Amino acid sequence: MILENGLHPVNWALSSRGLALNNAPMLSYLEHFLTARARMWSEDDPAGYSPFVLAENRLSFHLLAPKLQECAQRSLLKNPERYSDWRGLLSLRTNVAQLFQRTFMQGAEVDPSSICVSAGCGAVLDALFFCLAAQGDSVLLPAPYYPAFDNDMKAKAQLVPTPVPMPSITSLHVPALEAARQKAESQGRPASVLLLTNPGNPQGTVYTEQELLDTLAWAFVHGIHVISDEVYALSVYHPL
């Protein structure tokens, strides 16, 4: 094809990185998930699927909707045409700090200036991985773990997810972490980050205070950054 001015059009295409991302599945279980979504359980189809891998609070949204609408009406920004604080609005960060202190961080003082807000856990992890580790470094993950973490660390930061099996899936075992660190080091891909999920996903367990203290001490000695994904921190249910 030749344009009217005699120039040939450029063959626009994604970069090699873009093509690699486009061809890689975001989730290892994506095919099975889409199969389940195509045939959801219903009273008319009791043999349908009930996918428990989708973290959507549909059952409680009727309780959240009025509060969200109320907040939206009260949250009109002053000077909306201007840039705001890149860490998030101070009023938002202050309320987040108060929420933490009122719930799962009782007894701790949370400084709003130490809080940064971003659009979703995936975006936060992507930024942290890019800043805390070099290309080809290992990220240690106690196994089993949420499989979408692989995409979060590989897509842009190009890190190597390194599962670490534990003696028990309900515990955090420092000797297992140390063995994995040494193995990664010997293979030329040093461990720069330890990614924890607490409460765990998918097992739902909560690490003990002593396990966390021992793990943080070990990471400090070896200069390993610890990222703690606590997105389910308020989803802990005590037995009756």
C-alpha cells in the first residue's frame, strides 16, 4: 500500500517486550478460570462451577454501595485541575492510618507520611519489584502462593519467582528460606526480596509473631527486602 504522498506506511508493531507479555498468560490457571466462568453454578445448572479464586465481595456489596455513594458526594477535590500529592491525598492517607490503628495494627503508631496509595496490589508490587531488585534476581515465596505473583514480578522487573516449600504450609520456616537463598546465590540469581502473604493465599493461615520476628531478623542479616501482602488482613474469622 502506498499513501497519497508516495510514502509507504510503517509496519507498527509491539516491542519485543510487549509481544512477550501479550503471549504470556497473566494467570497460570486462566484457562480453567474462563471455563468455569462460562458455566457458573445456578439452581438450573447444579453441575456448574463455583470459582472460589475470584476475590469479589459480591455478597456484601449491598452494604458497601450506600457508603461509597456517600463518600463520593463528600470527596469533591479542591482545585481538581492541579496535581495532588503523588503519595495520595493526605486526607486519604490519614484515614488509612487510622483504619490500621483501629484494626490489625492496634497499639502501633502509623504515620500518614509513611503511607503511599496506588491503584491496586498489582501496581504496588510491580513498582516495589522494579525498585528493590535487579533484573534476574530471585524473589523468595513461601509455597504454596498466589500464582499471579509470577506475572507481577516477571512482566517489567524481570525477576525470577523462587517457590520455597515449607515443612508445613501453615508455618514460616527460616532454615527453608536460608536453603533457598543459598541455592539461588549459587545459581547466580541472588535473592533480593522475600514476598510474604499474611494471611496466606491460598491456605488462609496467619503467621505467628515469633515466626515473623525470626524471618525479619534473618532477612535483615542478609540484606533482603521483605514485602508483606496483607490484603486479607481484615478477613480473619475466629472459630465460634
